[in-house]
Amino acid sequence: MTKRSSRERTQGGEGELADAVPPGAARGPLLLGEDLRAWVVLAAGVLAVSAHSALSFGITPLMRAITADLGWTRSEYATAINFRILLLMAAAPLAGSVVDRFGARAVLALGALAMAAGGAVMAGADTLGDLYAASVLIGPAQACIGTVAGSALVLRRFRRQRGVAIGILNGGDNIITSGVHYGAAALLVVAGWRGALDVIALAYVLLALFFTFTLTSGEGRALRATSGEFHIPWRDRRFHALLACYVLVYAFITSVGLHFPAFQQDLGRSPTEAAAIYGTSNLVGALGSIAWGLWAQRFGAARTLLVVVAGLLLTSFVLWLPLPGWAFWPWAVVYGVVNAGAVALLALVLDEQHGVVGIGRLLGTAMVFCMGATIVGNQLSAAVFDATGSYLPIWRLYTGAMALALLPAWIVARGALRGREPAV
């Protein structure tokens, strides 16, 4: 197959783009150059990605109450969560392949129902065994309902505004996750952590119904038989560099997402105030995600990634400085912007370098590495806290990790800066 530039793949070329958009999808009223149906699909994608985040980052205000009520250490809690992530890792490539072949509707609806069941089990947990049982449901469900299906669905429906669409996808995730974050903190005060989880479980049931009646059968699938024509680019050095970069990035951003509210509570802030600071980063990130999408659409996703990693290095360094209490608010603003860019750019870089034919499989493969980094980061942060009573040593370690991440980010961007195709 003749190689073509990422611009040809994403801005009206044939081949991969013809596979990405179902016949007739561009007919009818247009909004910003895209058919209205694409924007409806984008709304479903936003809810899908948010549904993944809600039981990862949205409920972090509950962690301190859960562990204190049931007598668990944070390391024990983190280990149970990591078991869930292992299951997510195992299921993510399969979920990507199923979306590529059959579409997103059934994957998202079944994933939402399994999330509801897992949330209900978690709400009734009395032992660590109960938490592990909930993880058996939640882990594979998160693989089905998160970034893999949501991003594949959106990238295959949009022709000219993919950067904007992925920016909105992740920006909407920030807003909804922030709402869950605030809501979980408020419900913790009113109904306790069990009541908060019961409400979230009910929301997943409603979400399953939304996916069932909003999406059509086969929507979001690749129109080619991708299993015979697409292969994961294991020989591409930039693909390796991208995975290495995101391993370091995800270890940092997931540790912040999972532990920052507890970190702030340990500094003497109330659960609602701690949730408000981190929630601010999510709200600011909603706009930041769209801005990064526009920037990537204009200047290239790979180049933009290098800027984002430099921003993460700055925020990781500032986090462990002896800040006055008010300084965490502006920190949250800056972190929210760069964190949003890191999350949004993964799908855009993969699309820019490899097209959308196998985007589900690409994202599923990348998620294995990202979630592996989540396990290490989560467990390491909890272990450091249990050993030292402080998160400051881990923030210092992540400053070194973000400095190291600049190297693979530069390798990813170098070919784009020189106008080269991936080396395969």
C-alpha cells in the first residue's frame, strides 16, 4: 500500500477515510463541516468516556471514608483497584477488536450494565473480598465503555473536525467527571459512601438505555475487514516511543487523579474543599482539551504532545514545593490544561500516524500499557504514603519521570517535524 501523509488520511483523502465514514454519513444538514448525526454520536462518546472515569477518578473523595470505615490501609485498597485494572488491561484489546468489527452500541450498553452491577456490589462491600468481586465486573466493563470504544466511535464519524471532536470528547469527560467528583463528595456527607455508590450504579443503568436507543447497530465499526488488512505497527520506532511516553505520563496523571483528594485532606482540607480543588482542574481541562484539539488539528498531534509533556513536567515540579494553601488553586488550573492535552492527544497521535482503519485495536493495545502504568503508579503512591505518611516523595519521583518522558515525546514528534512518515 502506498504511504500517504496524515493530512491525506484525515482531511478528505480516500482509503482509510472512506472506511471511517459509513456511506451517506455526510448527507443532510451540516454543522462546522460535519453531518448532524456525527455530533449526536459525539455526545454518546462523551458519556462513554465519562462513564469510565466516574468509577476511577470521580469517586476519589470516597477513598478515605471507605478505608477508614472498613479498616483497610490505602495499599490494600490500591491493590484491589489494581486487580480491576489488570482485568481492564486483559479486556481492552478484545474490546477494540469487537468495536472495529461490529460497532460500539452493544459494547457500550453491556459495559454500562456491568458497571452498574459492579458499583452495586462495591456499595455493599464489607470485606476486601467483596471489593475484588466488584472489580471482576468493573474491570472488563471499563475496557468496554471507555476511551477505546468512545474514541473509535468519534474518529470514524468525523472527517474535518477530528481534533475538535476529540477535544470535546475529553473536555466533556472532564466536566462530567468533575460533576461526579463534586456529587460524590456531597453524597458522602448526606448518604455516606455506600449511598453515593448506589446512586452512581443507578446512573449506569440509565446510561445503558441511552446507548441502546441513541446509537445504531454497527455504528463506529471499520468498513473494511481490518483483521486481514491491518496489523499493530510493532516495527515502528515512533509507536514504541509513544507507548513509552504514555507509560510515564499515565503513571503520573492517574496517581494525581487517585490520590490528590486524599493528599489535600491530609493537609487539613475538608473532603468538599479537596474535591473542589481537583474538580477545578477537571473543569479547566474541559476548555483546555478543546484548545489542544484545535492546536493539534492545525500544527499536528505529535508536535503538540511534546509541549504537553513539558507542561506536565512543570506541574509535577511545582506540586512538591512548600506551597501555601491558596497556591493549589492556580496549580489546579495549569494542571487541568496540560492533563487534558495528554489524555486527548493519544487518539489523535495514533490517528495521525496510522489512520482509523484499526483505531480500536491501536487504542486497545495502547490502553494495556497505559493501564499497566496506572497500576504501578497507584500502588507506588499508596506504598510511599503508607511507609512515610507523606505523598511528597512520590511527587518528587514523578518530576524525574516527566523529565524522562520528554525523550520519547521528542522521538514521536521528530518525524512529524521533518515531515516524515512512520518508519515501518
